[in-house]
Amino acid sequence: MQSLKNNKYYIGSTLNIDNRVAEHNLGKVKTTRNLRPWKLRLFYPTSTAKEARQLEYKLKRLKSRKIIEKIKPDVIIHAAAFTNVDRCEIEKEKAYEINAKATENIAKMVEKIHAKMIYISTDYVFDGEKGMYKEEDETNPVNYYGVTKLEGEKAVIKNCSDFIIARTSVIYGANKKNFATWAIEELRKDNQIKIITDQWVSPTLNRDLAEQIYKLIEKDERGIFHTAGSERVSRYDFVIKLAEVFGFDKKLVIPVISENMGWIAKRPRDSSLNVSKISNIKAPYKLREALYLLKKRIK
């Protein structure tokens, strides 16, 4: 695939992807931070800010199909999702419509216009019984969020001939409220926070995710990739490292176990991802390096 800057259009949602990386590689980009998860964001590279016009619309099948068929993008990054794990357990119909059915419809449109599909998936397609999962390991989600995202993966594989499924884990960054920014906000106020010690993940800086995905597109890769941070860590240890980097009082971080959290949906115990495959293309950041990059972005 040629450089994306020379391609006609680039479409995607940047909810969880660092906008600065997108702008560096694709040109000027305008985005709306508070995009609803059932909407799809479109943007394209341009030479001036004035030309960087964003199209935003609800993901209604007929309307979105007409727009996408008209502009014929080269790549579609589908990162929009219903990600509240507990709400997915309660609002199953909505979760399925957004995470599975909408993905199926997008995949069909992508194939029709002969574009490349990038589907952002999750570590929650695994049951968490072993951790450090490789791309070829058996999937077995333990909650409905994971079920719907796995159905989305299946829809992409079934309907697209040119696709990348990018599984990631605990995305954090400066441009959207997330696990890391919540912890930073509370610790800045000297508030105690309870963090679980018995769940292991691969926290992923959104800039790191963006760079990994861009490299996959640039090299015209296909298939499933684990695009995540380089280190397996418990959520508690992640917040402790964050506190060290930001200079917060680590005593404010109170260790607890999952059963004390009162969650509705079950979480996988260890859904950490093996990133050996993506490391041959773009090495993920080390955790401390990623946290210092986050610190530079947060004032």
C-alpha cells in the first residue's frame, strides 16, 4: 500500500487513537471528543486546516452506506464501540447492535468498495485463565462485552478480504477520560483510590496504539495482531507506577481484590497480551516510557 497521504481518503474513529499521530501521518484532522459510541467518525488528510472538514453522523445503515460508497476511502478504522462492561451485561441488545451488528454492516461496506478494514478489538475475547495470550490462542469471553466484540471479529473475518483485527488492552491517554486519567485526577486531589491487585492486563498508551496501527497499514499487513503495551502488570501495580512517575503519594492507592468491587459482569483474571508479533513491525513502548509520554501531555 502506498503512503496514506497520497491515498484518496482515510476514514475512522479516533476516540481511542492519539490525534497527533493521525495528523502527523495523515494530514490535518478535526475531531469531536464527545462522539457517541454508536456514531462513526470520518476525516481525511488535507493541506489546510480549512479543508480538514469532518463528517459525523449516526450509524444508520442506509445513510452511512451511501456516504462511504460515495467517497470510497482506502482504509476504514472502526474503533467505535460500547465498552462499558457492566452496562453491556444489562443492555445486551444495545451492546450487540453496536459491537457486533454495526461491525458486520461496516465490514460489508468495506468489502464492497475494496477498502482495508481495521477493527479495534479487545483482550476481553479471552477468559483470562492463562494470560500473555498469542493471536492464535483460543478465544473464550467471560462477559457479554467480550462476546459481542468476538462476534465483531468474526463478522470482519467473514466479510472482508483485506482486514486487520487489532486487539488491545486498557487504553489510556490524555485526550479522553479513562482508567489512568481517573486515577491521576483522584490522586491529585489527595483522594484515596481502591485498585484491584488480582487482574493482570497490558495497559496501552493511545499514542502507542496509533503508531502500531499506522505501521500495520503502511506495511499492508493482514490478519490478527495484539497491539498493546509491552508489559503485563496488575491494575494495582500500574497505578503505583503511574503515581511514581507523576509524583503522587503511593499510600493513597489502596489494594483490594475483585470480589470486593461489586461488579455486575465477570472480568478475566489475566487477559494480558503477548506482543511478539507486532514487535517485529513496531516495538511497543515500555510502561514507564509510556507513562512519561502521558505526563508530557497532561498539564
